[in-house]
Amino acid sequence: MITQEANINILRNDGVLKTVSVALPVWTKDGEDGFLSVDIPILGIKTFAKDDSDVDSAIREAIHLFCLNAEEFGNGLENELKLTGWNFSNRSFSEASLYWGTNDDIIDMILETGNSYTEILELTA
């Protein structure tokens, strides 16, 4: 049985990326330089925050840039996610829902150690 570890909902208006809602695990750890290292491995993102109050902003900015880069320099957000192991649960011209899942109990346990991050990003590509 596949366990859904992360979800992304994408909304477009006339083909233009408008809103991306994400729910996925993230990890934060103290760096030797005093900054916080923030990992979002399901998207292949690593970013940094100056302190605990900056973590959400760092995550939001990193995901925002990931989405915009996928649109501008890739083959579109949905296609780039599909290439990295995401699966469609729903897809139409203006909406797409994707999930990242696994049927590996060890990976499930590892992913459960991350903090859950949920955010709705308003974008214009």
C-alpha cells in the first residue's frame, strides 16, 4: 500500500500558474555557522534561515522559486514534479493534484521524523 507523504495542488488561470498549495515534510537543524539548515528533500531543496522565526519565510521563498523556475526554465511545474517521482491524483486544464508516496516502511518512518509544512502560495509565473 502506498503511503502519501506529501501533496501539492496546483491552480492555473488560462494556463498561467496562480496558486500552489503544499503539504510536505521538512527538516531543520542548527548549522555550525549559527544559521539553520532547512531541508525539503522531496523537492530536492536545501535552504537556510537566520533563526526560528525566519524558517517559514525561508521555506516559502524556496518553494516559490522552485515553482517559478520549473515554469520558466523547465517543462512546467506538473511535468517537473512528475519527473521527480510525484504522481497525479487529479488533473485537468486548470487544476492538478499530485502526491509523493512510498510503499517502503523504512522511508515512511524516516519521513515521519520531519515537521509537517502546509502553505498556500499565491504565484504569478
